[in-house]
Amino acid sequence: MAEKRGKILVIRGGAIGDFILTLPAITALRQTFPDTHLELLAYPRVAELAHAAGIVDAFRSIEARPLARFFARKAELDDAWSEFFESFNVIVSYLFDPDDIFKTNVARVTKAQFIQAQHRPDELQNVHATAVFLKPLERLAIFGADSIPRLTLPQNDELSGQWLAFHPGSGSETKNWPEENWIELLRTVLQRRSANILLVGGEAEGTRLDRIVSTLPRDRVQLARNLPLPTLAQMLAQCRAFAGHDSGITHLAAAVDVPSLCLWGPTKQSIWRPLGANVRLLMAPNGDLASLDAPLVLATLDQLF
């Protein structure tokens, strides 16, 4: 394999959804500079998605303790991290750094071109997040890049037969459809279809998954709880369809191109909606998800596959 020429570092904090919405920018760097070493400084749980998909060559944890010195004024900087930053030609940072403390400290140890990007969109501008995160790359002459997050991972045959995936939670209760509605929906799906159910969740769902699964035929439901994100992405890609809330997992499902239904509540969809040809939003009147009944959600889901 030919040696890579030059090095680019992308720094990204934030949760799953923030990371997925930044994927078009990371992918644009990969496609524009295919012979350049592209590395991520991010939370490992999300960074491994881009690594498993071959979009980046390597990643480091943004939670490393010595890195904290770079966020303090006039700190004595860690030698190993100083050498790390010095090795890059370009650094693109999506960190919240309003006083330029991190940027100033990085400039103390490297002559790399430092591109400061917005860590999140200004909601008054009404521009979709992927476009906001792509905008800073114009400084590298990257224009007109694909704004849809896409992930292609090695095929996983863990699921056999037909499966429908559901994520009945999110990071905020205001974004969640009522639990009893999910139970009604899932029971009806199992009665009407021969497909099995993949029930997705993590720490944010607490005991919600347990309560829901206790009402369903256990032999037709598989829990996917707290899985590594590349594994979950591979499983979602095998499903016939997905339904969930405004959450990072819904963005993940859209990125692997599974037909996806998103029950959308109070968040500004013009900025934060998941993108893709196979994504359908079901908008809650006045942002009140409780106003969506199970028959309407089921009818909309039926249109996906």
C-alpha cells in the first residue's frame, strides 16, 4: 500500500446524531484527499463508525485526560499530545471554543492550518446541520459535496429472516411517543406481519425496553441494547424498515439506508431532520407526539416497504 501523503485531523464532540450529521463533511475530506491520512479526535463509540466504514484511517479518544490541558489558558501542554497535533497539516475543529482557548493552545504546538467550524447550527439561520458542517470546508476548495450522511459497513449476517427495527426512546422525554402507543403498535405489527422485531435501545431508555418487551411474544423479539454502534448499524442495514424518534439512532438508520419512519415532535425539522431518499417524517401536530395514534403510525410505516 502506498504511503499516505499529508495528514488531516477532524475534531468532533457531541452525541451520535451530531456525529452522523457531520459525516458528509468527513466523507467529503476523504473523497477530496484520498491519499491523505485522515484521522478523528472524537468519542470512540461514535468514531468507530467512520473507521469501520473506511471513511477515516484512525481515531483517538477526545476523553484522554492529558488533552484537558489544551482547554486551559496558558497551561503546560502535554508533550505527547503536542507532537500529535504537530504531525497534521490541516485541523478541522467542530468543538465549542468561544474564547479560542483550544485553538490558541493548538497553535502553540503546530503550524497546521486550523479551520474552526460551528459546533452546532444557529437555529435562526434555518440551514440544515449537514450544510452548516460542510460550509467550513470551502476553505479547502470543497464545494457541492453530498450532504446526505451515508455509511456502508461490511455485511453482517447476524439476523436471518425478515426483521423490523424499532427504537422507542431518545435522549429527551419530550421527543418520545408514549410507551403505551409503542406497545399497541408493536403488538399489531406482530399480529399482521410475519417479520420479527429488533428492539433497539441504550442507557437513555432505562427500563422502558424491559417494560415494552414484557408485553410481546418473546420468541419474536430480539433486544439490541447498548451494542457497539458498528454492530448495530450492520444489524439495522439488514432490516426491512425502521421506526423511531428524533434521535441519533434514527440518524444512524437513515445513514445505512434502511427505509425509516421518524416520529417528529418539537425539534426544528428544517435543521435536524434525518436525510435520505428512504426517510419519512411523521409530523406531530404542534409538536405533541401523544396526538399521533398507533393506526396512523402503522399506516405510514406500511408505506415504507
